[in-house]
Amino acid sequence: MAPTSPRLHVVLGDITLERTDAIVNAANETLLGGGGVDGAIHRAAGPELLAHCRTLGGCPTGQAKVTPGFSLAARWVIHTVGPIWQGGDRGEAELLASCYRSSLAAADSVGARRVAFPAISTGVYRYPLAAATDIAVSTVCTTPTSVTEVRFVCFDEATRAQYVARLG
Ligand code: ADP
């Protein structure tokens, strides 16, 4: 039987506090930590996360790798690397969609059913928020997965408003 698409929720808050099976990290290709949500996740997970990430050899843009959550409430962290916005003609949309697909596949690979996503690429990587939100929602709705619940965790009100508008 084909899986149904996940239930979607939009919440305002800090993704490091999510009590869910997996949280997604908007990482960079080194997987060695950075600013924004990446820095927050490493601080909350503790130094074991960085030690584990050092063994992974990085991650190409658009792909995802999964680690334990260590000190986080979430059991897993799915590290995905969003595209840096360069005007829109460098394959950014396909790479961003690939982040969401790859993250759901990574969740399936460890049996995570409830997954929380940040707004990948919309911070330091400057992806326009409305376009990124469209990709996030449409990709999660159309990707075959055993994930049953997706929470879009928005760090500010402008982001939350975009998701709410997109989900109607
Ligand atoms: P990127 O480099 O992919 O743009 P950023 O971390 O700079 O990643 O930003 C991605 C999104 O994550 C932005 O909307 C930012 O406001 C948000 N963000 C930053 N910290 C957190 C957090 N602790 N929880 C959830 N979202 C966060």
C-alpha cells in the first residue's frame, strides 16, 4: 500500500527543543558546524555530535546524512545542506527540493516517523522565503515516505506567516 503524505504542522520556536523522532539541521558541506540553526543544534546536542560529524566526510549540497541526537530530546539529527541562493539560475530550486526529499529518505532509513524541519537555506544562505516555503511544502506533500508527521519549525513570525499562508 502506498504511504499517505505526512500530517503537516507549523510552529514558532526553537527546533533544538522539539521532542520528536528527528530534527533536520540546515548544515554546510563540511558538517562541522556553523552559525544559525546549525550552531544551535551543535550547542544543544553537545560535543559528541561534532565528534561524530567529523567521521562523516562532509555532505554534498542537496543530500542528507543522519546522526544520533546525543543530548537533544530528538533521537536523530538529519543534516542536510541547502543551496546558497545565487539568483535562481544555478539549480537552487532543484537542490532545495532535494534537501527535503533526501531528509525524508534519511528519516525512513532509521525508522523516524515524526520529523521537524527548519526553513532550510532561508537564513545566511538567503533563499527568498516565499519561494523556499513553496518548495518545502510541495516537496514534503509529494515525496513518498513512511514519515507520518512533519513539523515546520519557524524561528520568526515572518517565516511562520509564510508557512501558514502556503498551507491555507
Ligand atoms: P541556512 O544557512 O540554510 O540559510 P540558517 O541557520 O542561517 O541556515 O537559517 C535557516 C533558518 O533557520 C532561518 O529561518 C533561521 O531563522 C532559522 N533558525 C535559526 N536558528 C533556529 C533554531 N534554533 N530553531 C529553528 N530555526 C532556526
